[in-house]
Amino acid sequence: MSTSPTLFNTSGSSAATRLASPPHKMIETKKLRNKQNTTNTNNCKKAPWRIPGNYEIPDIIKEAWEKNKDKIMNSNNNIPQQKKQQLDNKSKINNNNQPQKRWIPVGKPLDILPLPPPIIKVKRKLHAEFDAKLRKVLAASKIMDLNPKEQFEGLRKVGSGANGAVVRAVKKHTKIQVAIKRCYIEDQDTPHHAYILRELRIMGCLNHPNLIQLREACLWEDHLWMCMELLSCSVFNLLYNTSEGLNEGNTIRIAKECLEGLVYLHSKNYMHRDIKCENILLGRNGQVKLADFGLATPLNKVNTNRLGTAKWMAPEVVSESPYKENVDIWSLAITMIEMSDRVPPLYYLENNQDIYAEILYGDPPKFHFSKPSPAMHDLVRWMLTHNGLSRPGAKDVLKRINQDINRGVLECSKQKELSFLVRQVFPDATD
């Protein structure tokens, strides 16, 4: 019996099997494969579920740096490995010692943070109101904002002025000797402020060889420091250290220089109101300068105040009548008698009321201990005209002195002769 040929390949060829298998067999095979794939997937481990936000974000920047740091050229790569390790250890130590900075959310505005208010240190300036007025009456170049106690040394009292004590000092950096008037400042004492500011205003605008110059001023703590040029002595000191008054030549020389300063002062519309030997300064080279403008006042207003030193006051000042700048001429005439006699005419009176009565109703002032020339006697008598309206001014008196000197009836010493006298009486004085 013959057998028909077999259609299936017993060798197990997949291609032959697919061709020989009927369609329903192929579908069953596909289902079997899908089932096997599903079983393999179910056998894989799933990552556990985590609460969102608590997972760690991989540091991709650090990973990228570790992979590529050898390819990047920078200065840090050139540091030896041992040195790098030392720097890392030092950085760790510093970080451990420092408190950890508060974390600030990125993108949040700063106004939501509880930032403390900024600390602003404001130093309150003493006597601010007076300081503001000081800067109005003086140029900025004459105001010093440094501590004067550190700028000057060798402070020694030499006298007193209308508004404060005067000391001698040396400026440290320049070694220049100066005179310093120190005035105590109180916030409540407004009238005293007015006198000081007026003196500063006047001195700040004056520039004449026969008037003392203000170099600078400084308000420090409770004192105003007024730094001025220093001269050897005052005429009062000179008389105090001699046994007799000045001769006529030196007296006229000093009076003539004072009149030069008064002509300039009056042309600037100011009067001095306190001319006397204490306020006339002398230098080693024979210079003569008027000082202490604490009672000086403008001429553009009516002045009736009784201000000055009693024995040198003009009658209209004593009676508190309106007066003008020629009250300085009366005071200068009294000063000329003082220079010749070593004392003023009313030296024997101490009570101010007695002095005022003698000025108004007594005899005209005269020389007591010296014998002036007729020309000087007439000059002083003319300057002491009782009626202020008839009394001459500084220009008129200066003109007459020059005429009398030129005519040879009035003696006037030279500057070097006055310088010799100052050096003789004060050999160690410097200016």
C-alpha cells in the first residue's frame, strides 16, 4: 500500500511551519506570546509610591562637572591635589563655625521677608542753631571742623576780651603762634550769641594792617574758638612793666596808627566803642593793631546803648543819647592821656555812678602826671569836645596830626623806635 507525501517539515523550520499551519493555529500562537509578555511585565519590581515634594532632585550640575572637569581649563585645575585638600578642609572649618544662612525662596519678593530696619547712627551736633548762624556770618574758608585741642598746643592765658578769655597757643602743623579767644556757648543765652556773632561778622570782613585779623573759628563742644594773629603785648602790658608813661613820640606814633585803622573801620560802617590801652596790641617790629571787636556795632542804625568801659566812655554814651562813630575819638583821646600818665584821667574813681557823673558834669579830662607839648595838649583837648555833634572824626584828627608832624610842632617816633621799646621790655616775646 503506497503512502502519500507529508506536507509538514519535521525539521522544525519556522517558515515552513507558518506556511503549513492553518489560520486558527496562528491566532492561538499570537495569544500565547502576548500572555508570556504580560507575565514577564508583572514579575518586574515597581518603585514605591512617595509623597510629592519629598524626593531628592539629582544634582545634575555636580554630575556634569565630575564628568567634564578635566576638559575645562581654569585656574582651580592647576592647584595641586594636596593644596586643594587643604583649601577644602579650611572651607569646611569656616563653614562649621559660621551660622547657617536662612534659606530664601527663589523668585519671592524681598518685601515678604521680616527684614530688620537699617541701623542709622546719627551724631547729634551740639548747639546746632548757633552753628548754623556761625556758617552764615563767616566764609567756609575760616571755619575749622577739627578738634582744636588736637590742632593747638601750649595753651597759656594772656588776657581777656569782651566775650571770653584769650590764650596764647601754637598750631602743631605750622608751628605758628596764635591768640585764641574761647567763648562759652549756652543754647539759652541768645543775647550773648548775638554779640559773638556780630564780632565774628565784623572781623571776617575786615582787612587792614592796623586791625587784628581773624584766621579761623571753630565750634567744639561747649566753646567757640576764635583763632587770631598774635602780637607781643598790649599797650597796657607795656605800661604795666615800665616805671613811667610813654614819651610823646611813641604816644603819637601809636595814636596815628590807631587812627589809620579807625578811618578804615568807619568807612566799613562800623564803630569800635571800646578803645583803650588793653585793646591796642604791639608787635616786635613796631606794628600797632586794634583788637577786641566784641562791642563793635554797625553805623546804619541808631545806637543809644551804654556800652564800653566806663572811664573811656564819651558823654553821649553815658547819657544814652543817640551817638555816632566819633565816640571812638573821645575814647582814643582818653587813651592818649593813659599812655602818657600810665593811668586814665579818672583813675581815682571806682564806682561807675561817680564816673558817669564826672564825665557828664565834671571838668574836662586832663593830664595829671606828664607834661605834653602845646600841640599835643591842644590836639587832645580838641578830640575831647564834649558835644558829640561838634567833635571831629577820625579823618580830621589824622589830617591834623600829619600837618603838625610836618610843621615840626608834634613829635612822632619811627616804627623801629617803637620796636626797640617792645623788645627791651619783652625780650622773649614772639609774634
